[in-house]
Amino acid sequence: MSSSASNASLLSRSLCAVWHPCTQMKHHEQLPLVPIKRGEGAWLYDMDGKRYLDGISSWWVNLFGHANPRIGAALKAQLDTLEHVLLAGFTHEPVVELSERLAALTGNQLGHAFYASDGASATEIALKMSVHYWRNTGRPGKNRFVSLAGSYHGETVGALAVTDVAIFRDAYAPLVRGGTCVPTPDARLAETGETAADVARRAAAALEAHLAAHADETAALIVEPLVQGASGMVMYDPEYLRLARALCDRYQVHLVADEIAVGCGRSGSFFACEQAGIWPDFLLLSKGISGGYLPLSIVLTTDTVFDAFYDDDTARGFLHSHSYTGNPLACRAALATLDIFTQDNVIAANRAKAQRIGEAFRKAVGSHPAVRHLRQQGMILAFDVADAPAGFSRRFFTEALQRELLLRPIGNTVYTMPPYILGDDEIDLLASRCAAALEASLA
């Protein structure tokens, strides 16, 4: 069978058998699926050999390229040793070592790692753990949550209670327990003469007003540190995190840092919270922690939280679980990922690479009349498109594919969050062809 026939066959079979995520399937009558046969480095290849530069790290998960030999070798070795064992009543070397190394990365401010498979599950765990903590400490009325306007923390029912993106939430409103949204510190909201830090202080004042009135019923504030991803790569000043930490301490409210998207070096530091000089009560990791290889999520928390569950009474324990908790293969992939960070001095290398990406995009699109708020936080770069026509995101996606790029705008926000292994030529290609796709999408 020819490669073209193989492409067509796979697409037909997929449309018949697979319900694709975050997708209106009827759109694929006009917008064909993209079949992928293999990956290598920052590139994905279809069955015809056509390639696409993965400018969004396959939904923000891939850090060090597809088919990374070091992560692959670690997984192959683990396959010959232990593929899985239940973590209830048992343990194994990869999960212990990973937990120890993550705790060390927080200066042992956070530890007691609790494992799940995906970001939404991590959100569910942190919310449940927070409420259960307050119950165990004699304050069961503290069972409500606060999140930022435009927040996204997952699409399971509990996570939707702290997600403020209407298209994900509205259809399931009858199932969702309502929370409270407070103003976002989005730097784009700066008024004349204001800095991003001024916007952060305004937003923190609104948070303080809410907590002053509702602390007795509030279990936790959950935030995406520095970058709110799904609402359009909203970026804000670290001052908000500093003030939020102080307010949560004052009003006895947990601070949950959802670093599922921004952790593991995306923001410019391994944990985004480091840039504010604070640690939360719960820190959530997923996506890049396994290098983009296997589903894994982790909730790190404090000794104080852990101690509130440590008791002879089973009902005071945290009785959340799923079958693949702490899977050895996923943990081994995460350990290999951490090894690369250490061996290649990735955080320092990323600072130089991020500067190079920023320069390339400023040159390619910075003066475009439709581009607004070109912004960057570490390895995340975004800009908004003024007066974007209806259907802009799908049209841009198609134009980008025709130029060998995988880029998926969020509404009228174009962004890139590429793997950390891009070379200078690939950075230039990403920026210049992004500019060409923008021009074609607006023509």
C-alpha cells in the first residue's frame, strides 16, 4: 500500500472509530485529521514523509523532543524490570526516587508526593485534600474555592468548579459546584501609566476583599502561576503570587499552584513559583514532568497537610486512588527527564534560547499591524490578533500546517510553546513561517 493510501486509510479508520478530544467531529468534514507515523526531535512526520515542526510540544507535554534516546533507553530498561505494581500497600524504586528528587527541588518545602495520571486528576486531588484537611482539623465549613477569572484547571467535574472557560464549563453546569472567581492580574489590563505589578496589586486587593468576607468558608485559592494557559496565555507579574501567598497565610486559606502547564522549566525557572520567592501549600505537576512520554501527574504538599491525615482512624486518611497510581514506567520517564535537566543545565540553556525566540518573533511579527500584546514568559510566547475574522483559529491552523508548522491558536491568540531542543535555524523557521501563516489567515 502506498503511503498516500495509508494516510487515507488511517484517517478513514480514525474518523469511524476514534472520538477525538476537544473537537467538534463534524469539522473534520472540511478540516482533515493529520496522520502521524513517527516523531524525531522537534518534528512530526506523516506517512507521506511530510513533516511538521511541533511548535506547541504536542499540547505542552514534550520537553526534549520526540523519540528522545535518553528517555527511551530509561523506559526500555524499566520494561525489563517492572511495568506496574499497585501503590496501595506496595512501593518501588522509581516512585520513591522521583518523590525524593521533586521534594529536593523545592528545598524540601514540599514533599509527600501523591500520584495520578493527568492534570485534571491532580486538581481533583488537591481540592479534595484541602477540604479534607480542614475537616480533619475541625473546620468543615471551609469547603469553597476561589480561582482567577479566565482560569483553567481541567475538565473533570471537580476541576470545572475552578475553571472559568465557558465552552468547557457551561454544558455541564448542572453537575458543577460553583466557586468564586476573583479578578485576573492579566498584565494586558494595565491602565495608562500602570505597570504589570500595579495590575497585580489591584487584583490582589480584590482577592483580599473576598477573603476578608469569606475566609471562614474558603478552603483554597487555586492559580496558574505567571501564565494562565487556556484563556489565551494570560501573563502576569510575580507580585501577585507574593501577595496571594501573604493573604492566604493571613486568612488561613490554602494556596494551590497549578504548575501543570508552566512547571518543568516552561516559565523560565523549574517551578514558576520560584520567580515569586514563594511556595504554595499544594503544587500540581503533569504534562512535561514525564517528558511527554507517559501520563503522569503529581501533587506535592507540606508536612502540615500530611500530618493532618496521619491517624489511626482510616476515615481520616486520604482515600483517593486509581489503578495506575505511581506507575513505574511513568516515574522512570520522569526521572530520565530530571536527569536531562541536571546533565544539560537546561534552565540556563533555556534562558538563552528564550531570548533567541523572542528576538526572532519580534523581527517576524512585532511590527505587523494586527499584532497586539506580543509577550513572553520563559519558553512561552504569544500575541493577540486584532480584528481576527470568524474562524481565524482554524484557518491559521490550516495555513500553518501548509508551512510545516503545528500551531493551534486559542481564539485570536497565537502562541508557541516549543520543545527545548530547537536550534537557531528551527527558531527562525518557526517565527518566519508563523508570520506567513498569519498573513495568509488575514488575507
